[in-house]
Amino acid sequence: MCLIVFAWRPGHAVPLLVAANRDEFYARPAAALAEWADAPGLIAGRDLQAGGTWLGIGPGGRFAALTNIRNPSAPQGPRSRGELAQRFLCGDLSPEQFLTTLHAERDAYGGFNLLVGDTQQLWHFNAHSGQAQALQAGIHGISNADLNTPWPKLQRAKAAFTQALASSGEAELFALLADTAKPADEQLPSTGVSLEIERLLGSVFIASPTYGTRASTLLFVNADGSRRLVERSFAAEGVPVSEVRIEV
């Protein structure tokens, strides 16, 4: 998952609303959003290469999502980041307890941002800094740096997300996730990859023959505990493949 914008609003009718894009190589096998047969109550897409997930919900109102931190010179670590979200969703530790245990083992994974929460709280963990924080109410975003790092595509997505909150309509939220506008070269971040790749990765929605946005996902968590997930999947060059809708 490479871009997540979300509203955390305790006390609101929809306390958590998430719009997210997962970017990955098209050749990496994955299963679309579904309840996992081997983990009842866990609803998420699944990485069929390593077995984890990038965004999902679990029993007890649990939620998890992650992005990688882009740093091509950093070691990737022997374990898959996707297992982190899966472990939280299948476990019973509180968000704070889970992140406390994770601190000592974070170097086993490539760089990552992890969001974990339940019906009462939402936490963020950055593997590079090792810092965990309980999030305050507001609109937040993560791409492939730290929480709310002002990359052009994240600022653009957060602005569109703020406008879309007025209606919380799926059409407006999916529209912001489908944005292919690219910033000027001088506005692009410098993350250690070539300018050509920075350009490719500079838009909210990424499309190319080999790498791009594989899934766009919306999550609505309601105050009564009900939840709605809607996910659209894409193939090479951003060609739509399917849409899945799950309400629990």
C-alpha cells in the first residue's frame, strides 16, 4: 500500500474513513478483498507471494494498513511487511501493546509505516524512527515517507479527501484515488531513485506496463460498529479488473 488518506473522528457518525491505493508490480500474485478461510473474521486482500496483507479489518473492530518507506539503499529485511498487518488483525493485543512488542523486531522488515487501531484508538508506527504515536482526531495521510510528509501527491490527495468528506460519497473518494496528475520535476521528492522513476511514482494513481496501482480501497467504519469495504482492482496500465464490496 503506497498511499493512504484517512479521517480519524472519534464521536462522529463515521469515526474512521480510509481511502488507499496499493502500488505493486503487476506480476506479484495477489488475491482480492475477501474473508480469509484460514482466519475467520479477517477481511483483506492477500499477497499470494508472502502471505500477508496491506490493508484489512478484523474481529473486535480491528483495522490495520501499511506502506513501505522508499529508500533503495536500505536493507529489505528477511521478513515480509505484510505479516505485520495480518498479525495485528488476528491477535488480541491493544494497538499500543502491539507496537511496543514490534519496536524490538522492526529491523527484521524493510522500512514501513503501520497503522493499527480498534473502535477506540488509532496508532501510527514508523520503522525508521521507531516512534509509535496515538493519533489525534483529524485528516492524515501517509505515502512512502513519514506520516503527513508533504509530498505533492499526498498533499493533493489530502486536499481532495477533505472536499470529499462533505458527502463521504464513494464516487468522489474513488475519483481522488484515480488521480494521475503529476507534479513538476522540481516538486518531486528525492528518494534515491532515478528521475524517471520519481516521475512515475509522483501521481496518486500509478499506471505503467510493469508497476502501478493494483488496488484502490475505501473503508467506512460507523459508530455502531458496522463497517463497509469497497475495493477496485487494476491490471497493467491501470485497466480495471474487478470491484468487491463487503459489509459487516
